[in-house]
Amino acid sequence: MNKLATEQSLYLRQHSKNPVDWYPWCEEAFKLAELKGLPIFLSIGYSSCHWCHVMERESFEDQNVANIMNSNFVSIKVDKEERPDLDSIYMAAVQTITGSGGWPLSIFLTPDLQPFFGGTYFPPRDRHGLPSFSNVLLSVANAWDSKRQEIYQNAEHLKRLVRDNIGYHRTGKGDWSKEMVFPIAVQISSKIDIKYGGIKGFPKFPQVPLFDFLLTSYSYKNDERFLKAVILTLDGMANGGIRDHIGGGFHRYSTDEKWCVPHFEKMLYDNALIAKLYTTAYQISNNDKYKQIAEKTLDFILKEMSFYKLGFISSIDADTNGVEGDTYTWSYQELKTLLSDEQFRVANKHWSISNVGNYEGKNVLNVLYGFESINGDHQQKNDVREIKNVYKILQKVRTQRLQPKKDKKMIVGWIALVVQALSEYGTKFNKRSWTRHGEQVVENIFQYFDDKDDRILPHIIGNDSESRVTDITGFLSDYSELALACFWLYQNTLKQKWISRFMTLSTTITDKFWNDDNGVFYDTFQTENLYMIPNDTLDTALYSGPSSATLVTLYMYSLTGETKLINIVDRSIANNSNNMMNYPSASGRWLSTVLTAEHLQQIVLVGNRTDEKLQQMIKIANNGFYPGRIIVQVNKPVQWLPITKNKVNINGKPTAYICKNFVCESPVTSIVEFETLING
């Protein structure tokens, strides 16, 4: 048995019975490599990754492959969800070497942890231009024995390239100008697939940060191209197989341009971000179907990914018993057997079921033409009744099937994304129990933060059946998303404890993660045994830590007016400007933050929160989607909240102060005047 059996990570424990002598990322492994003069083979993946499972079955369970690994390498297995810092820096190295990346990440290191060769998935035999994994191992081992000095020289050269490629120690902003933001939105809109939505081509990912940017742009510019791009995408995803029509939630991405056949893993962060995106789309479009999808997605999270009131688990596997998508797909004959003739007719009309299927001889259920059109008014009442019965039948059958494994690690940053979505939906649509659930979850996280004198947040607060904190320190994304969760809890409840906690976290972020010499937020302040300090600025499936930290700092500035904070925001944006210009599709939150900074509106409401007129003002202020609008409510000025200084109620009436970048209009007590001013 290797060294993984007692690890908290499900992904690592899944490899504990491999014949490979795996180590976790630890000093023992590093010292062994140095003592024996062996290179390190580092494999990075995650528990719900289909191709990670494939490579395990094909190679890591093969005794012959294991013999090569055990004789020539010190092998280390890392869960990318536990150590996103390692994943970030070594992924950058592999992308520099090969031009592409992905998981499983397979990389070879010197004993002092410098990468010198790598790739992603390697097959068991040579195929499709890829060398077999055993041949890769033997070639690297031979090179290590015969060309070691050259390998070290190449590793040093690679390190310089990686630093250049990720813009390490960025300075200057080149030709960047904030006036470029709307033209960038136009450019992105032109790349949308006009039939199915999403960026043209495949595979297709939800790319929530990008489409959130387009909605932010639309809220300020009112350019229909921005809204149309989002609507096409949301409709395509809602109809396609990337959405689990029977069990709820969304799979990770689509393998085709139609959103038809997904990779079947379900990630917590995807579903949280998608739910919030549909909520925002409803606020702008008033299209009730978006509200329904947001609600169903959040309901899925609460039922399938909630861990009591403590948090939410990270993912659900793509595979069931080694077969990808087995839980989610349906054979033609199975559906014929389960359903009556009339039910099958309606189901076939709804989903276009075929005998050959659309995935491995089975059917991934899709509604590709029209948004769940069978539920429309033009359908016969009988059809509507029958399809509801079909859903119930298939849902019952699905629950009786063998289910994919769940990775029950609870990651602070991902949990915070769910809280943001729950609080927003719960308040906007009067589902207060969801907002309260979010509050309880954050209270649970803060017990680990408040109990520490040094204000260090854990990255993971639980695994499997136990709520236990790992010794992995929280990363920038954990602090930033939790800060934003507190910010949105305050916006949606106006409870002072949430704005207080937001401000505490914001101060911690700038104190621990901001590097004033280089003008960047780094992803971690714990740098022991790191090849380089990660500064992953790309907004891809998730918002990046640095972009989220920049938004947090902007909100903190809007509450305090501290010049130091807006200077940090300006420098952080300027030093990421090359990415915004050259990789706009991976800069969604950065671009949104530029717009938000230009349209900050502070609304300070002074009066008792239970006052009926103040309640009306709060409702008006919360109506619609205005990402730059920040609401503060107090009974009287609060010393630790500078935005409230000198703001008092007039003649004992609820009073509103509307400010833009700390320049305030005359206070108003009239509802009509208030509504006119904030929308003016």
C-alpha cells in the first residue's frame, strides 16, 4: 500500500490501492527524491475528472507501469481542488511546454521541484500521435540518467518562459484605456454562435464570468447585442444535455456545439454561478423561465450538494462504476418499456429520442428546438399532463439507479459562491429561507476564522462524513469570495454584522495578499515549497482570485473613501490590462470591475429598518440589476463606516442620500424624489 490511504482527499484515497508508490505533496517525498537523486513524477487531478479515472485504470493500476514508476521516480499525487496553487503554477509550465493543458496533469520535476517536461493524459499504448505513458516514463528516465545537466539548464530556461507567459511581476498598462471596455463587449458578442449560443465552436463551457460581463455591459450601455448573446447562450444551455433535465443541475461542459452531450461531472461552482447568472438574466429580461431555472438549480444544490447547514460539497463524479454518464443516459428500449405508448409519443416529441441515441448508443435528453416548448400554451393539455407524468417516472427510476460518487470536501470559496446565489435569489424572490441558509453556512465558516488570532481562513472546512478543517491555508479566492458573500448578504439583509465581516475580510486581503512592489494580488501568502508564487488572473470557469480581490477592494473603497484602496484597484486593473486586451474571453470579472468602478452609486438610507417608508426605499433600490449600486442602512452615523459620516435623518423621517463617488445629492425623504434620483 502507498502513502495515500489516510489522506483526507477522496481523489488521493481513490489511488491508495494502486501498485504505484504514491506520496502526497510532502517533505518526505521531496527528501526521498533528493536522497536517491530521482526525478519526481507529479500527477494532478480531481475526483470527478473522467480522464483522470481513465488514466488510473489504464496505467496506474498496471503493475508493469507501476514498476517503471517505482524504480525511476518518486511519484506524487495532488488533488487540484486541495492545492489550486500547485495546479496553477504547474499547469502554466505544461501549457508553456505543449501549448495546451488539462487534467490529468502529468509533469516531471527535478528534486528541487522545477518542472522540465510534462503533458496531460497519456494512453497505455501509442495512439493518435500521443506516446504511451510507459514510453514517456522510460524516455524521461533515460534522459535523467544521461542528460541531467541539460535537464537542469532547460528547467531554468522554462522557469523564465513561464514567468514571462503568465505576466509575472507585471508593470505598466500599454495601450489600455477604460474606453476599450464596450468595444471589447462588442467583439465578444460577435463571436457568439447565433444558433445555439455560447462562443462558436466546441467544446462549449458556460463561461459565466464572460456572460456576466455582457450583462453588466448591457446594464450600462443598453446595447441589445450584449443581451442577445447572453439570451442565446442561456436558452441553448437550458435546452441542451448540459442541463440535467431529470435530476437537476448542470454538467461541467458540452463536448459539442449544440450543448447536447456533456462531460457529466457536476461541479458546485458551476451550478452556483449558473444559478446566479439566470437570476441576473431574469432581473434584466423579466423572462420567467430564467427565474425557474435559477430556482431549480439552487434547489438541486440544496438537495444534492448540501452538507446539513455547514456547507456544500465540491462535486459529483462523471462516472458510475467506471462508465461515464451511466446514471444520466437512457436507451430507446428502456424508455419504451418504462412509458406507455402515449407517454412515449409525448416524450419523443419533447426530447427527440432515437434508437441509435446521441451518446454511446444511449440518449442524453435534450430539448434542442424551443425552450421546453411542450410546456407552452400551444400544446394540448393532455400533452402537458403526460410529460409531467413522464418526468415523475424517470425521476423515480433515476433515484433507484447506482449513483456516481460525491466528493464531499467543502471548499470555502466555492461555498461562498452558493451563498451569493442563495442570498440574491432568496431576497429578490422572497424565498427568505434560502437567504437564512446562506447566513447559517457563513456563520459556520466564520467560527474557524474568528477563533484564530492571526485571522487565517482554512481552504477546506470538511471532508466526507466529518466536518474537519484541513491544514491547508485559505487562498485568495477563498477570502475574496467569502468577502463577496458577506457583502451580498449585507445588501440583501442590511444586517450590520455582514458589512462588518466584509470589511474585516477586505482588510485581511489587502494586508496578506497584495504585493505593493509588483502591484498585484498573489493567490497565496504561504510560499513554502512553491516553484513560484501563483498569480492566476484568468476568469475562466471560475472568477480568478485577483479579479475578485480587486472587486472586493473597490467595494471597500466605496464604503470608506480610502485613497490607498482605489490606488490598489487602479494598479491591479492596469497591471492586468494586457490580459483584458489580448484574452478578453478570460477576463470577464476584470472587465465588469472596470465598468463598476466607473458607475459606483452609494445609497445611504438613514432610519429604522422596520419603518414602512424605509422598506419602500429599500425595495426600490433593490429593483433591477445595477452592479455599481451599493446600499447602506443605518439608524445614525456609524464611526467604523465612513460612508455614513454626517448622514442623519431629516425631521425624524427616513432619509436617503444618493452619492456617486462620494459626491452626494441633497438628501430626500420623498419616495417619488428618491426613485427619480436613483434612476436618473
